[in-house]
Amino acid sequence: MNGPEAPLPVTLADIEAVRPLVAAAVLRTPTLQAPRLSALTGAEVWVKFENFQLTASFKERGAVAKLARLAAEDAARGVIAMSAGNHAQAVAYHGTRLGISTTIVMPETTPQVKVLATEAYGARVVLFGDTVADAEQEARRIAEVEGRVFVHPYDDVEVIAGQGSIGLEMLEDGPAFDSIVVPVGGGGLISGIAVAVKGRSPRTEVVGVEAALYPAMRDRLDGETRPSGGPTLAEGIAVRNVGRLTSEIVARLVHDIVLVEESALERAVNAFLTLQKTVAEGAGAAGLAALLTEPERFRGRTVGLVLCGGNIDPRVLAGIMMRELERDHRIVSFRLTILDRPGMLGRISTLLGKLGANILEVHHRRTFLDVPAKGTRLDLTVETRDQAHAEAIQRALEAEGLPVQRLGAGGADW
């Protein structure tokens, strides 16, 4: 006969105990209905806007819960953490606010903008190694040498409890949720939310979502070892190792974990920006990517999404928007081989104008050996309304006797 299950490493009582500390220092972000995202996905979507935090990430909650509960002698020793982004800024900001010396070890590959942002919050930044795992080893070494308190980004009772305040706020501010979908990296966020949600609303399922390139928690639950690694838009959840505490909580309380591809993450980031008019980093948009990946699972259900962060490189965001316009056939490229004589370019531009196509870019090339000596190659990028409009333009060009090749994103053949 089996005995009662062992208690979880973090309880609802732990979350409620740190909640006043979190509430005193961190914004209670809104949980709002998102009709346009609902129309996109077929679910009744509500969003928890953690990108509204001062450092644009939920990480502030766990950092406050940990730092504010340090004993005076530990706070005097200072703290150290390893991070490539959001955890670094959260610990730096709240450590400085509480008068605690902070050191952050970041991989040498960390973008300079994140290094400067962390330093701006008052931390000493040490660059070490190529990965977060390398940075953790160095952070633990420095902690031992300097006597600093190590603040783990996710596998820590206070940190998990702090993140759990999100779940309580969603249940209090939103409707009766069928599902709450949470991005998963090391597991601190989903662990805290799962404890809070299952403690207050047992009928609500908690679903995790990971980038398919980094399925660490899914592997832990399934007992499998999938390939892991590669460039992902969701770098905030790109981990190869999950926590010991977090994996125990997830195994007991989380209904399932959905793996999402990079194209779904791109669509989700773009949808948050264009439909919801808010900025989400790749990890922050992962919940919406899960709804786009498995629409039938969530169709007709009331679903809460945790938009956990908005720290995305503006250049990456601009690139995503352009790629989505190409996917929607609102920006298309054509290649034409034409006679090299006066008036040809004007003739083509006049035709495109009559068809309602806005010319964005023109490349006029004469030197390719596969182009006739009296010919030239013309690459045109135009703005169109939709795929039907793009196809109508191609037919009109061909009707003028102009051989047309449709090009895809990046100049590849369509």
C-alpha cells in the first residue's frame, strides 16, 4: 500500500508568505482579455503582462522574494548570480535598491546591450565562458572566494515562491481559467504558478511550453534525450538543464509540455506586436506559440497566457516583422530578365502602379553571365495586399511578355 506523497518543496503557504514582499516592490501587472488573439487562435485568450515590469520581465518577483528575506549578515556579504539577461537585471536592480552588493557573471557571448543594462542597475558584471553553464561555475567559484550568497535563477525555494505570485494574481484578476500556459526554461516560473494555481483552482490545468530546440523539461518528464541546441528566438528558455526542485513540482502538477518550432515563436512575437500592440521576447511569446501549434487542444477554452518578458533586440523584432509580411504574401519579390533598353524600367513601374503594388526595392544587374548580352536582370520587391494580389501581379507581368520568377524570403526561389 502506497503512503501519502511527500510534500512539495514549495507550497501555497510559501507563496502567500512572500507575497507581501513582492507586492511592496513589484508591479501588479494586469491580466486582460485579448479579443484579437482569441480570434487568431480560437480560444478565449487572456494575457498576464509581465513585460510591464520595470526590467520588462517576471524575474523581478523571484529576485525580490530571495533578496528581501536574506538575513542581515548574508545581505552584508553581497550576492552573486549567473544569467545572460533577465535574471541578471532583476537581481541587479533590486539588489541595488535594497543596498545589497551584486555581482553578475554573464557568458562572454552576451549581447553588449544586456551587459550595459545590468551594469546600469548597479551590478558588477564579470564576463566568463561561452554558456550560462560556464558562467554558473565561475559564479559559484567567486561566491566561495568572496563569501557571497548565490542566487539561483530558478532552483530556489524563495525564487519559485516569488514567481508563484503571478498565478495568484491571474486567478484573482481573470476569469475561471480552463488552462494557463506558461513558458518553461529551468522551470522556476511554471513551478511557482503551478503550486499557486493548483492550490487555489485545482480544475485549472497548467501547461508548459518549451522551444523544440531545447526540450529539457519535456525530456526529464518523458525519460528521453532529444537533441538539444541551436539558435532560438526564445533564448530566455533555452536551457539544457532543469532544476531539481522545479522538475519535481512540474512532474506532479503540470498537465503537459508543448514543444514549439521557431516559426511558431516568430508568428507569436509578431502577433503580440501587431494584434495586441505590445512587445514580447521569444520566450515571452512561447505561450501564444503553443496555441498556434496545437489549436485544437485549446479551441473554445478559456486560456491564460503569461507574457513573461519583453526584452528583445529591436533589430531582431524588425526582422521578424519583415519575415511575417513575406509569409503573409504582403511583401513579395520577383525576378525578371528584360531587354536592356530605355523605357523598360518605366514601363514596368507604371504597370505595377496601376496594379496597386508599392515598389520597395529594385536591383538592376547587367553583369551575370546567364543574362543575354543585350539583356538585364531586374529583382523587384513590392508591397502587396495578400497572396491573391501577388498572383495577379505576376500574371499581369507575364501577360506583358516578361518572364517572371517568384522569389521567396532571402532571395531563394519560391
